Amino acid sequence: MIRLCFIALLVLLASCQGMEQEKGILRVGLSQMPITLDPRYATDAASARVQDFVHRGLLKLDDSFNAQPDLALRWEHPEPLLWRFYLQQGVSFSDGSSVDAADVVATLEAVLDAKLTSPLKASFAAIASVQAEADNIVVIRLNRPDASLLTRLNLGVLPESIAGRPHQAHQTIGCGSFQLVTWTESALTLRRVEGLKGDGKPETIRFSGVKDPVTRILKLTRSELDFVQNDLPPHLLSYIKEQKLTIQTRPSTTFSYIGLNIQDETLKDLRVRRALALALDRNKLKKALFADLPELAESVLTPTHWASSALPFTAFDRKEAGRLLDEAGFTPDSHGVRFTINYRTSTDPTRLRLATAIAAMWQEVGVKVSIESLEWGGFYARIKRGDFQVFSLAWVGITDPDIYRWILHSEMWPPKGANRGRYSNEQMDRWLDDAAAASSQDERKRLYALIQKQMRDEMVYIPLWYDPVISVSGARLSGFKAKPDGSLSGLMDAELSD
């Protein structure tokens, strides 16, 4: 009996010590761990979101995705191919060294260095040279106009001493509010940099990989995690609301859509593409499958983006869809079938349910759908090379209106770009080229309005909605505000109680 009591006491003491060790640590559950904290190589969403804590760029983007000062206090654009940035002084890296122009130059040159094979190299291809004009002045010269340059200069700046080294995924030095402490197979720990501490704000943040959404929520309810965001199936929301958890939802910058092969014999007819769009009751889909949380979309950019343009609403109209298909020569056969199309999707249960619901709606107007679900790697490989009739996907976290060039320009057919449906329009190409080179934001906005209208008029993609940001906080965390791009940076200023 004494032995059992002694063992119970040891377990209790160990539990108390574990709870003591958790004090001051904000515990965040991620569905996918970051691949890298090296800003020269980050392309996945998890890496980008964790890097916000460790790195800072010359510029940052506000809620409307306009460029704002960060490391750069101000900038000048005296010539079409020249930009000059003035750095704020007194900023240090986590190792104590000062941030100056040489660090910015070394970081950008590393991204452009073919030997280092940064996946971001193409995004900065318009840069001809970058130089330090003084310790606090960086000069960038271009080989061609690039209206999106400022948007991309939120790239994290590395110290000159490491910027030219090969990829270091799990080691980095940044000038952000936090520094990397440890990185294991299952968790990554950041600690607030000395001198940047704030009362009530998290001093340490631990990001843990918890792939299964049910497990993430259970860990929240058991106080093993303090925060999770996104990658939560809608059917969990009712359970979450019943628990003592704080849930926030808002429309995101992730645009869900149906992709169409414009060169396909059936889908090249605009009337068919319009009919498929009109045959979808998007309100019913989002209510039935996504707890009515998504916001219906008409184009890629969200309404709050500076380059966004208001477009007419694509209403559900099954009768008009049938009329257009009749007009296009696709009349029903004796079984009521006009034609059959192949719909490719991944094996993800949510995506498969969406494909099944869309197929049922199209069948109501005589379009028979063959759903082909593939493991993610095989599915995405086929989509990237344009091997499909119809598919559904999402553009995640879009901030730069140059996305339209990437998905619409005739030079961006696979494998060069993401115009996977092989859309081609000479007038559209001219608008896209002009928008990429325009010197004023007003001119870019005018051109993007034309581009978005033309994209919708030709139904290059069938728009669905902007996916919701879903953030869930435990009892220890307060003050976090969800952002439309899914950024977790608000955790830096949230309050953590023990």
C-alpha cells in the first residue's frame, strides 16, 4: 500500500513538474511542420507562417496588400528601372550583429545565384543588380519594369555572413522578434529575442506537428495545446463550440475554384463553360459541406485587395444552363445525357465530397461526370502538366495581383507557368504585360479591372469561394486576431496566462 502511494506521489510530482515546464510556453498545433526557416527556400505555407516570427524584410504588406515600411524606413523610385531604399538604423539580428545594407544585398544576391538554386529566383528575375550605396542605403537596378517588386521585398533578410551559404533548413539567424532554439522531428521552439520582451506576451512558442485534426482539437480540450488554425473539417465545428474554446472565423485569401481545359473539344465552347457555372448552387454547396463559412467569390483577389474589382454575381440558374447547352448543340440523349466529362480530384475526403456534390448538380442538367480521385502527388502532377478535363483546387494566400499573369498569360502554359487550362487571348496578354510594367498603382488597378472582367466573361475558371480562416484558442490564450492570409504573426502580441 505504501509502495502504491509512493508511485502515485511520483506520478503527481512528475505531472506538476511537466505543468511547471509548460508555463510561459505558447503551444501551437500545426497540421504540417515547416520545411525550412531559410527565407531563400521557403515556398510552403507552414514555412512562410513560422518565418514571420524569425525574419523581417525590407517591406511588409498591410491588410489591403499595399507595401509598407519594415526594415526600410522609406524608398524612392527616381527612374523606371531604379529603386533606392533607406534602412532604419539600430535593428539587430538575434546574434547581436547590426542589420545594414550589405545584409540586404547578400540576401538578394543569394536568391539570384544560380548555384544556390533558390526556388524564388524567378520571382526576382527583373533585378539586374543590387548594391549598398551606404551602410543604410540599398540600390536595386532592374533589367525591365517590375510592378510587383515591392510586394516581393517582404523576403526575410539574412546576415551577410550566412546569406551565401547552401540551404540550411533547420538553422537560421533573423532580425525578427523570435529566434530559433530547437527543432526536432515533432516540434520547433522559438524564444523571444532579448530586449524585445513584452508583459503578458508569449516568451516562448512551440510549434508541434499534429496531422490529424481530431487529435489537434482533443489536445486543445485537454490543455495540451493552446492554439490551432485551419485544416479543420467543418463537421468538427459543432463539437468545438460545445467546448470551452474560443473560435474565430473570417474569409481568407485562399480562392477555391474549378479548373477547365479550354482546349478540350467540349469545354472550348464558352456556352458550355458558362452552363457548368450556372448549374452550380454554390450557396447550397457551402452550407452543406462547409458550415456556410466560405464567402462566395467571383475572382482570385479578395474584395479588400487594392487591385480587386467588383464583378457581377454568378447566380444559380439551372434553366439557363440547360438552354446554353442546347444552344451549343449538346442535346440530351435517350438517357438524358448530353456528354460525359472526367473530374479529377485528390483522395482528401473533403475534396472528394465536394467533387461528388458538384457532379450531382451537373447531372441535373444532363452532364454525366466521371470522378477520378488520385493520391495527392499523382493528382497534382497531372494538374500541373495540364492533364485533365475538369478539376478543383485552391490558390492559397494570394497577395500579388501578378497571379493573373501566372494563370492567364499564353506564355504560362505548362510546364512554364500555371495557365494549366491553356487559355489564350492576345488582348489579355497585352493587358497582363502592361500591368506587370505599369509605374503607378492606379494604372495597374485599371488594367486588373479589365483582366478580371475578361477572365469572368470567358469563364476561364469557375469561381467557388474564399475558404474561411478558422482559428481556435484554448483558455490560456487571449487577444489573437485572425488574418485573411492565415498569418500566425498575431500570436506574438497575444496574451498568455498560466
